[in-house]
Amino acid sequence: MIEFNRFKLDNGLTVIHHFDPATPMAVVNTLFDVGARDESEDRTGFAHLFEHLMFGGSVNIADFDAPLQFAGGESNAFTSNDITNYYNTLPVQNIETALWLESDRMLSLAFTPKSLEVQRNVVIEEFKQRYLNQPYGDVWLELRPLAYTTHPYKWATIGKEIRHIEEAQMEDVKAFFKTHYHPGNAILCIAGNISFEETKALVEKWYGNIPGALKPERILPKEPKQKKMREKTIERVVPNDAFYYAFKMPERRSFEYYVSDIISDALGREKSSRLYSRLKKDLKLVTSINAYITGSLDEGLLVIDGKLRDGVSFEELDQALWETLNDLIVHPFSSAETTKLLNKIRTVKEFQEQGLLNRAMNLCLYELLGDANGVNEENTLYQSITAEHIRELSRDMLKKENCSVLRVKAIRA
């Protein structure tokens, strides 16, 4: 049970406090309700660009990292298609350093041509190194627009193409910041050996004077129901042929989301999973195979991917994979097998909750989903899943008309 308190400032900032007397450290975690799905299709990559720009200095602080490191802390951030999250860890007695830094960049970034140019070049280089010049690096640049035709999940967090970042103008950047990076669109969690009363006083001190703004209205185009399998084969200079089967799955706020998570574990999480046992151990068709979910807030993807053994064709793999998926429906898990899966999930979750940073991030995420207490209800939801739930959703989800398949054919340089 993760205990917490919650309050809201007049400017709209939602604050969560989690008291943990067992650690000398504190976490200051800020979740902004903005991700790649909030971008315009002809101006993609902006949320990720801001992940970098937010470390480029603010009006009153030229260097974000130096004061935090001097206070014995460290910081980092990540961007997804749904959210942008910034986090700091430091000794609790120095927590005001993190609050000073975070509140100042929320108040106003230093929109200088130099900062924009530096971070633009960093992002462009990342695009080239991670997505264009790395084996299998462009898979998600190909898979997303295959799986999604309408919803903005059809582009990756890095953006659709480098050109969008290259052509980003200062007025575009300032407008994006003004719309999304303000107290009304943020959730702040302070966790550690610090009282609720002190937390309230410090947050009011550092954030109370930041002007509020209305939370932007999000009206996203709904992805049409997929009615037939989509297939695409690309040729790349890679070590092995690779495959990616992407199935549409329920949104994050639904009960079926948790069932999908269990299904992905059953299919390909460990060496005892069905796909691993059948395709790798028994038939020896693949050198690796995995199944996982994207964790998206809107309708996400359950993905099965892997690499073929030399001499194995995509057709052989395809036949065996669909037979294995059908077997999950025809021969569903017993109650004992389901309990074993759920016990593994519970163990993983309990281990994750040992980390203060994980607790802070999860409290923010569940608050975004509707109620931070959802973090305490998650295990109950998982434990309520039955073998019949798994069978029914497998039947509805793991079918060809709900699947997009990307194949990467290896060629020699």
C-alpha cells in the first residue's frame, strides 16, 4: 500500500506527497500531460525536442545540471507518445534546489537561438544514430504508420522525419511551450522523508506565483476499427531476418488492458512462455522471440517480435505462430497456470515499488489516469483476471484482421 496526500494550487498544479522515512533521499517528479500524440502531423518531434530544451536553461538559471549535481542530486527525463516526465533525486535536505530548478523552467524557459540550435542538433543526431544508422533502428518508423492510419500514434516520439525538427521555428517552439508546459497541465510528486506540511509550504513558495493556464482540450482523431491484416516487407542491412506482429489492444483505462498485459506475458515474457517454448525450443524457427505491450493511454499495441534462424522462411514462421496463437484460444490456461502468471506479475510489481522513484512516477501516472490511488488497486485488478478473461480477449484480439505485420528482410551490405 502506497500512502499519499494530494492537494492543488490555485494556478492548477496538482501535487502528490508520499512520505517515506526510510530513505535519506527525495524525489521530485514532474509529469506533463503532453506527448507525441499532441503534435501536429506536419510538426512532429516537438514533445521530444522539449525534453532536451528543458535542460537548456531557464530565465534565471543558465545551467540546470550544475546546481543539482552540487547538491548531490541527478536528473533525467523521458518522452512517450502520451506523456513527458522529468525527475530529480537528491538528498532530502537539499530538496529546495530541485524545486527551485523545476519551478523556474516551468515558469519560463530561456528561449535563446543558441539553446534551440544546440538542442535541435542533439535531437537530429539522435534521430540519425538511433533510428537511421542502427540495425533495426527504423522499425517503429515503419511499424507505427502500418498499424495506425488516423490516430497520431502513427508517428514515433522522435517524429516522422528529421525535416520537422530542422525546420522548427522559434515561434513554433514558444507556442508549444505556452500550450502544454504550465501548472494546469502538470502533476508534481514529492516523495521522501519530508512531511506533508513542509511539502505544502515549499511547493507554495516555489510554484505558487507561476501563472496558471487552462488545460488544453485534447480532441484526437479516433483510429477506425481494423478490418484486415496489413503486411509490409522492407529490406535492410541487418544481421538476421526479423518480424513484428502488432495487434490492436484496449486503452490504458480499461480492465482489458490488464488482461492484454497478462496475455503478452503468457506468450513471450520468459523461457516458459508459449511462443518461446513452441517456436524456439521445439521447432527451432527463431533465435529470439518476445511479446510485450506498448502501454499506451489510448488504443495501444500488443507486439510479438523476433529474429529468424538462418534458412527459415517468413512463411514457416507465420504458419507456426498463428497455430500457437490459436492454441491459446482452443486450449486456454488452467486456473493453476493463470495463478502462476498472476503471481509473477505481483512479484514484479512489488519489486518495482521498492524504489522511491518508481513510486513517485506511478503516483503521477495514475493521477493522470484519474486517481493516484489506482496504483494501490492495480494488483487487485490483476488478481481478478481469470482464464476465461484471457481466452475471450485472446479470441477477439489475436486474429489476423486485427494484425499489422512488418517483416525485415536481411540483405548484405
